Amino acid sequence: MCRLLAYLGQPVLMDKFLYEPDNSMIKQSFEAKEIEEPLNGDGFGVGWYHKHITHQPAVFVSIYPAWNNRNLRYLASLVQSDCLIAHVRAASVGDVSESNCHPFHYRNYLMAHNGGVEEFDKIKRSLKDRLSDERYLWLKGQTDSEHLFALFLEYLSAKKADFTADDVADSFEEMIVALKEMMEAKSITAPAYLNMVFVDGERMVGLRYTTSKEVKPLTLYYSEGSKYVCEDGVCYMVPSEGSDKSVMIVSEKLTDIAQDWKTIPDNHMVLVYKDLSVKLRKVEV
Amino acid sequence: MCRLLAYLGQPVLMDKFLYEPDNSMIKQSFEAKEIEEPLNGDGFGVGWYHKHITHQPAVFVSIYPAWNNRNLRYLASLVQSDCLIAHVRAASVGDVSESNCHPFHYRNYLMAHNGGVEEFDKIKRSLKDRLSDERYLWLKGQTDSEHLFALFLEYLSAKKADFTADDVADSFEEMIVALKEMMEAKSITAPAYLNMVFVDGERMVGLRYTTSKEVKPLTLYYSEGSKYVCEDGVCYMVPSEGSDKSVMIVSEKLTDIAQDWKTIPDNHMVLVYKDLSVKLRKVEV
Amino acid sequence: MCRLLAYLGQPVLMDKFLYEPDNSMIKQSFEAKEIEEPLNGDGFGVGWYHKHITHQPAVFVSIYPAWNNRNLRYLASLVQSDCLIAHVRAASVGDVSESNCHPFHYRNYLMAHNGGVEEFDKIKRSLKDRLSDERYLWLKGQTDSEHLFALFLEYLSAKKADFTADDVADSFEEMIVALKEMMEAKSITAPAYLNMVFVDGERMVGLRYTTSKEVKPLTLYYSEGSKYVCEDGVCYMVPSEGSDKSVMIVSEKLTDIAQDWKTIPDNHMVLVYKDLSVKLRKVEV
Amino acid sequence: MCRLLAYLGQPVLMDKFLYEPDNSMIKQSFEAKEIEEPLNGDGFGVGWYHKHITHQPAVFVSIYPAWNNRNLRYLASLVQSDCLIAHVRAASVGDVSESNCHPFHYRNYLMAHNGGVEEFDKIKRSLKDRLSDERYLWLKGQTDSEHLFALFLEYLSAKKADFTADDVADSFEEMIVALKEMMEAKSITAPAYLNMVFVDGERMVGLRYTTSKEVKPLTLYYSEGSKYVCEDGVCYMVPSEGSDKSVMIVSEKLTDIAQDWKTIPDNHMVLVYKDLSVKLRKVEV
């Protein structure tokens, strides 16, 4: 079912998320804790920004498991960024191929997804029919995740160029409305699970949602403070005393330090603005 | 632009096509002779049948170059089949991923393509709109080749269940008609190159075609005889004296033995029937 | 710690071992039952013989996990052999690379290993010093397994050309003696676990051993009968009534059918002769 | 035979070497100009330093060809470093595996090689016998290149901890002396080609050498100036006017701009010191 992480704030070494915490992303790739199926070995991906060079992110994906990947080990030790996203995959819809690895990249945006739409094949065609040629042709892979991202992008592209985290959140909601319509049209009643994170280098939005009232969405937490640090094998969020803020969104708690992790309430979004202020917002659809 | 080979007839070891001839498929993967761009290093694929086990073929594809592939080296030394197909890829449309490797497999059919449709993105959407849900959802990759195969399959699926090589040829022609319509609708004038081979374990059809009258189609040859053998480093087709027939279709001559290779005339198909009889047929569209 | 399987007998489709049983090799790749660490996702390998073509086996290895491998899925559906070996790897010593994947191939022999030598680096050099140039240069990878196989091959190569399963068993014992000497010289006291299978297309030997008296060797079973079949989702060994024999050696029981699986006693070998007769033999070192 | 590049100086984006020049490293991967065999498609590697984070480099290698590698394309667009090394491989000795990809990494050093030792197997064992346990166990792959690097490291490790480019050059010479001894002992007369670059983040040495007086070493150039830039599709070295120096070593000229490329004379080394001053030195062995 995948595990994900997104971060925006003070520059931090990728190592602090991928390798150092007790329940690091790498740990989650072979032994995730907060989900029934502990194995996320069908490829992985990381994306990050160096805005002093370009607004475009770099993405590194692989169809090998994350846990024994020499290239990732090296990268994590030298990539220091103020905005990044990471994902380990358990393939549900779609082959194990690079074009099915998260995060997906469109313009200067990155998106990763944890969850899925049951019987996605039933709505795939109607979803694609809703896409403009630009997004239709941008699609490369087979996953429900990438298709949902394309649908979301249709709505986001209708916003003003200098959009805010609220516009991103609105686009998520419009995507959900469209998805529910399509599911209903095909009588799909199994819940769709939509935990998604969006970043563009300057803002970040995390969605924790499921289409069914009968079930809980998958876990999603956020953490905010001054900076995420690891010292003597202990990783924690330094409390913020002012403008030096950092925010992280994770599928699973990276550590047992309880105060570091706040649950995003069921069917809510966490919005992180350009000034790094944070707002919770209910999904109103 | 890719190189391909298809074979139907007496059981033969894959080695005889892939490694042993002077201008073997492996040789063509790094130094093709009869095409401008000699490099076909963007993955490869082989497919073969063991009809005494099942009518379904096996397919082995890889996104590594064919020339240094240990697995392929081993396979070729032990796979002996009466029907096989091989392809080395030079990526034009689509990433280097397994789902873009030829041959493509649908039911018990295999298809490989050498050529391409310029500005394929312009017609991709209208092509997919012509597909039934079954073929629409069957599509996995990004190539023009796989999309054309899906279109061809629409026509083939309308034939009788026990179709003949002529039905396959008809379906190729219907695919061409549809392609030309779509190209015209989008004012694509650059020639599409369509060298394609189809096998189903019992019949084989090769197409050598281009949509433009102004240019020549890419090279395509066939060879027929009793059996393809390699002795003391010399590979040749043993002349047939009766029912023990074998037919091969190749993008390039595998050797300099002139009498082994007959050119398929421009815009023609070669049809190999279940009884291994061979017919040339002009593309009448 | 890896899981392995070896088979000698009536021709059988690879599918019957890799995919069809409840606890198939593929199942063991992500959820092994009879070992502490259930994950064997660091590559895999299969080897098989078609003796009517050549005495040399083919080997197919991959550094991807076995559970989602399209090529393996296809291969297993068409490879039917009277002698094969399969292995899923959990990397302990050595990178995840093709040259570290089992089975290892030397001449017409294949060998796979489940287990390991603690602190192998301490004896690597002295082990290699014991090798003839031929075996020294044959070594390609980094694993303790391949090095132990090379050492074993030194002893086997000293036997008569037409060696028997007993000669293979003797060579395993000589390898163990040498290993213990080297471990002692370096004061390595942690137990080495040596579950190994050897095949050459005509005979098969399985070793279940650990260097320490204080611990149990890893699990290893064998099964004998007429043929291994799967019908309506149930896989079982058909009892043999005569010369149509088949023998299988496995790290884990493939099914819950108790009578199909006999435990190889601690520190014993199972020897399968050219006539497919089976003998248990204690490791006397 | 491989192609390589090394750089030390002002921070520069990897793109400027890998993709932007007319004869970029990527171009050289499929169509090298200054060598008989134009294809370098058997994997690649890049290494780079961010000394403000750590003295250890990161290395990214792949066994896919460089020309269609999405991860490399992304990396090159965001990695900006003052010291880097890049290599595209044409496999001669050793499989296509990650452990055979250059650059090789030991402590904070990186080394890449273009060339080879004929009949390397004949001296492999005696070379390894000369290594201390540390370097013996550090070796992971099969290439002559990595083994020569290990030998070189024996000599370098005997120098003072704060060694200079001259110490590196001395170590190259000692490595050559040892190699020649071993070749002579085994009557290897075919010339060994040794174009090698060494960096440690602060100094760089390039060696252009062959063991035979009868043949020319492979091509090797260097370029020095203030900074390497690409503007409107034209890449060039900006002349230096003071302390803002940069130096590059390449197998092939990246452009046709003649004044940018100085030939390293036959059997010479180019030494780049910590202060970025440059010296040519004859190999005196």
C-alpha cells in the first residue's frame, strides 16, 4: 500500500528521513509498522529541490527495493534540501516499472500517493476522457495514482498562476468529487484510499481521505518545529521559536517520540503555506 | 529504429538466430548494417512457443542492451522452438521500460515492429478512442508500436476464431487504413514506417510498408527452406525437399549467403500459413 | 537467509515449484515461514537442464525480487525439465548483483546455498589461497556461498571424471573440514550454516549442516515419489510404483501435506543417484 | 574502452559536462569520436563532492546505458559541485554489474580508468597477493581497473596523511613499476593502456600512459581557466584572471574550440594541486 514522506522547511539532509530514524523510510520499505502489509519492496522514489539552481525538482526512482540500494545510500548522504518527498512502493495497480514509481513530476510539482482505487480499470477510461490533451499525453504509467494526479492537475491548472496552498486543497477536493462521480457511475462501492502529498518547492499539502464513511482513512501524521535533527542516534523535531520553521508529513511516525507527531484528522488536509504556516482543513465533499 | 526477426517451422535453437550468424540479432544490437542508425541498445525481447505445453508463448524482455546479457546468452542456448520472435530496440517513442519492449503479447499472439509513426502524440488519443475497452485496458506502455498492435487486434478480433494468415493480412490493411485516416485528420505528412511481424505459434505474417509513395519502406527479407542450421561457424538455410519447411522473416540479412534471402517487395506482406506454405501479397490500401 | 529448492526426476514444469504450491518459492520470497526473517527479496535465480540439447544448464538470475518478475512468470510457464534448481536471496554477504545470485554455475554443475559463514572476511583470503588458478579465476562474486562452492569444486575435481553422488558427498565433507580449519585459525566460533544443494543434471546431493553442536542446522526436507503434480490448486507428490521416480529437496515444505515431506536429519546429506535411488548419509566430520 | 572526465575548481552544474557540450559525455556514450570503438554502453558512473556537508563523495552508477537514463538526466540538472568525475563504460574485463562501474570509491578518493591490461587474468592473483588485507577485502568487482586502483592505494597509503598531488603521482608510478614486473613475470607483451584520473575533493591527478614504447597512449586532454560555462548552446572555458581557477581532464575534447584543450603529452601526468595550480610531469618509469 506504499509509505510516503514530504518535507518543507529548513535545509535538511535526506539521510535524516531515509536512514537515521528508528522507523526510517528504509525501515518502512521492508517492515512498515502502521499498515497490514509490511512490505514496500516494489521500487521507490525521492524528489527534491535546489531552488537556487532551478525551480524544477530532481527525481530519482528505482524499481529495486529501497533497502539495499547503493545509489540511494549515497544520494541521501549528500542531498540537502529545503523541500523533498520520498515514497516506497507496494505495487497494487501497475507493473513494477520506473514510470509507475512515485513521486510523479509535472512542471515544478511533485506528488506521491498512498492508497488506491479499487477496480480502477472500470473508471480509467472515463478519467482519461476528462483530461485535456496536455495532461492526457503527459501520463506515462499505469497507476491509479498518476491518473488521479493528472485529474488533480486539471483543476489546479484552472487556478491563478500564483496559487496558494488553499488552491491546491481546492483542487484535491475537486478531484475527489470527480472520482466519486466516476465510481458511482460504475457502481464501485469499495472505499478508495487517498493519502496524497503535493509539493512545489514552496508549499505543501497533505490529504488524508477515504471515500467511505464506514472505514478509517490510512494513517497520516505531520510534525512541525524548527528543524529535524538526529543526534547520537536519536531523531527529533527541534521546537520552533520563530521564523525558522519546518514541516513534515509522514505515513508512519518515524520515532516513538510522541510529541513530534500529530495525527491529521480523518478526511482532513494539512496545508503548509509559503511562509511555512500550517492549517488543518476538513475535506468538505 | 529497431531490428526484428520471426521464425516458424522446424524446431531450432534460439542461438542460431541470436548469436551464431555473422550478422546475428546480437550483432545488430550494437552494429546494425542495413539502417542509418546502427545502435539498438534500448532493451530487447524474445518470445517463443512450446505448443506441447501450452498455446501461450513465453516472453523474455529486458531494458539492458542485448549484447552483454547473461540471461539471454543462457536462454538462447536451451530454448528450442518451432515459432519465435526476437527484437532489439532503438527507443524512438516511449521510455526504456519493460512495457515498451517488443514483442507485445496478447492472447496467444506476439507482434514486433520496426519503424514508427512521426508525431504519434497527435493521433494517440483518437487511436485509443477507437479501441474497445478490452484492448484499451490491455495497453501497458507508451509506444506507437503497441498502440498500433491494439488497433490491429480490433480488426483481427472481428475475424472468425480460426482465422488464417489472410485474415491477419486483412487486419494489417484495416489498421493501415485507420492509421492513414488519423494521420490525415491531423495533417501528419511525414511517412509512417510499418515493418511488423505477427505470429501465433502456427502462422506468421510479415508486413513491409510505408505510408508515403515518395520513400522506400525499411528493409525486410524472408528466407524459406527445410531448416536453418549453423555448422563450423557458417549459418545457412537447408533447401527444402518436401514438408519439412521453415520460414524466417528478418530486418537484415543474417549472412552474406545471397540465395538465402529474398526481399519482400515494397509495400507487400509475406503470409506463412499453417501448412508453412508462403505467399506474397501486395498491400492494397 | 535465502530459500532454495532442487529437483531431479520426471520432467516437470517450473511453475509447479515456483508458483503453484501454497508455500511456493515465490511465496517464500516475500513471506517465508520456516525462518526468522521472512523476506528474501534480494534477487533470485533458477537453473535447469535440457539434456537432449546439451549437458550445460541454463541459468536465469535477477537482482529484482522474485515476486513481481514478469520474465520469471513466463519462464516458469514454459520451462519443463527433469533437473532444476531455484533460489531466492536475502543478502547477507555481498552486494545485490547478478554475480552474487544463486545458483552458481561451474562446468555442468549448479549449486545453491542457504546459510552463511559469520565473519567470512576473516577467512576469505586463506580460502582463496587454497584454490587452484582455475577456480580462483572462475570466482566472480563476493558471497561466502560462491567461495565455498569453489572450495568444494577443488575436492570434486580430484575425484574420478564419472563421479557419483558419494563423491559429491565426500567433497562436501572435505569442504567442511577445510572450512572448520580456517574458522579455527581465525577463532571464529559463531556457527556456520551450510544448507547446500548440488546438481549436475543427473545426480543431486543436499547438505544440511552447521559447524556448531550447540545449534540446529536450518530446515531442509526432501520428498520422493513418482512425480510432483498440481491439480485444482492442490500440489502433491504422486507415490512411485517403480522406476518413474522424482526427488525434491526444499528449505521449506511447499504444502501442508505432511507425508510429502521428510526431514533430512541434522548434519546429514541426502544423496540422489543417477538411477534416482536415495540415500541419507551422516556428515562424519 | 571507456571515456572519462574529471573536474576540480569553481562549482559547476554536472549538466555542463554530461549533456550540454556538442561532444558531451552522453554523446560519447553512444558515439565517441576519438577512439576506434564508439560505443560505451555498458553502464556508467558519476561521483561528486559537497565538502560543506562531508568529505565523502557520493557515487551514482548504473548498468544501463547513460544515453537514456532518466535518473542521470535529473541528477545532472541539480548537482553542482567543485569536484566531480564521470565515466561511461565499454566492458572489456568484467561483467556489466554495478561493482564494475567506475568511479571506484575508497575513503574519500575516487578513481576512473580508460584502457586496460591484456590477459589480466594472468596477473590477477599476483596483484592481489601484493595487497594488504584492507585493500584485498575492499575489492568488490572483477575489473583490472579496480584491482589497479587497489594496488595504487597500497602505495598512496604509505605516504603522509596530508599527501600532495606529487604523492599521488608517485603512487601512480609505483603502481606502474609493479604492473610491469607482473606483466614481465607472465610474459605479457601486449601494451597495457593506463589513462586514469584520481580526485579526493581537493586535488586531482590525470595519468596518460601505456607500457609499450611502440604505441601511443590513448587520448587525454586537460583544460584550465576560470570556469566552464555553456551559453546559447556553446560551451567553453572562461579564461582565468586570478584565483578563480578550474581544471578539467577529459578523454575526448568536449567541443571543437581548439584553445580549450591541451594534450597531455605521451606518458605524462597532469597534477592539479590544492591551490588549483597545474603541473605536467613525465612518467619516469
